[in-house]
Amino acid sequence: EVTHYDLDLDYAIENNNLSGKATLHVRALKKTDELVVDLHALKVVKISGLKVSRYTHRDARLRLKLAKELGKGDEAKLTIAYRGVPTTVKDKVGDAGWEELTDGAIVAAQPGGAPSWFPCNDRASNKATYTINVATHPDYLVVCNGVRTASRRRAGRVVWTYQVFEPMAPYLATVQIGRYVEVPLAANVPMSAAVPPARRAAFERAFADQPAMFDFFVRTFGPYPFPEYSVVVTDDELEIPIEAQGLSIFGANHCSGSGRSERLIAHELAHQWFGNSLTLSRWKDIW
């Protein structure tokens, strides 16, 4: 199992190219001389940390033959450098993962899209903590799960750092990149939104009741399980909204002012308790 992910990403918006270095903190649940990691479409550049005698990367599975066996309970770090153009993972219920927007990027990974952007143990039952660093063009805002702990300029880029302290399933990890402005919302928990500047007024009308929804869910379900809640509204239209841990992603069409999105806003918020804090262990158990 993976207990923590350190992800260092660099995303070139102009050609949808992603390069990354992922350090997986792993624990062996039984004696083994092989690790299997999920990674879709991206090219492995270098493997370090654990000594690996050989590896194969086929059908979105990275199989690593270890030079030295891990005993039950042993812990180790595995670092994988990779790059390429991320593509969604095709599934019988639809494509999922990293997608290029008209001007930016979106990650909607449910159910099997996490390997489209980082090497992982893609099981919903294997929750881990995360550190996510994303470097990209300075004109763009980056929103990830957890708490933003830093944003700094480096060599013509801005590096955004987020920490996820509550264990999270891989499919709930996300990166959102766009020409957004941040809008604070008055609520009983730190709550904000990232929206295109031209859609700010429409967003504020459409999401006016979200703090009241939040208060109702706290009274009904119990304390909110995460430190913050964010909403991202893309400038593109999206067929459906999607939640990630600690945030939800909506399309411009969900700010139409018709009132039809109210149930969707409530639905994605409710998933923070059911789906994100309380997560199924196998996809066959979904309800």
C-alpha cells in the first residue's frame, strides 16, 4: 500500500505536456519482490529510491522487479520520473482523468483516471496523504486538494503547493488550472471559489445558497470532515459536475441562473461526507 505521495509536476499549457516526479511511500502488506504501479500513457524516464533489477510498462501497469525483497511491514520510498501528453483512461462508464480545456486543464478522475497524471496504487481502499506541487505559467491559477501552503515564482513559472492531511483515495486527487480569480464565500468553514472573471457575478447568483446547504449538512451528517471547501467553475461547459476531496468542479453551464443546478451543487457538497470521507473499498460496492 501507499501511505503518502509526493508529487512534483510541471505543466506546459501551450502543448498540454506534463512532466512529473512522484515519490511513493510504500508499505509491504506481505513479503514480496515485485511492486505493481498504475500509470497510463505517460513515459517512465527514471526510477530511483528502491533498487529495481528490471521493470516493464505495458497496458497502464508498471511492474517493478525488486533487487531486494521487502518483508511484511517493511517501508520504502519509490521515486518515478515521467513525462508526456496526458490522456484520459477509457472505461465502460466513460473517460476519466487529466483533460485539456480550451484554456487550461481539468482532472476529473472518477472512477479510474488517477493513473492518467501520476503513478499510483489505484485502489479506492488505499487512501494516502499527499503533497502536490504544480509549476505552470504565471497567468494561471492552480487549485488542488487540501490546503495551499505556498505559491512562489521560479524560472518564469509559479509553483503551487498543496498539502492533503486527511487520507484520500487516488481517484479523488485533482489538479485544476485556469485563468481564474478567487472568490471568498462567507461560511462556517474556509470556503472559496475559482472562477473566470467574466463569470463571477453569475457564479455568485447560482451558488448563493451553498453556505446554507453546508450548514444543513453539518446539522444532518455531522462535522465537515476536511479543513476547507472549494468550488472551481471552468470557462468550458461540462456535461456533469464532479467532486474531488475538499472541492467540486462545475462548468460554465452550471451558472446559467436557471436554478437547475441547485440540486447538483448540493449533491457534490454532500459527497464530501459520503464518497470522500466515507469511501467505498471496491467499485462494485457503489450505491
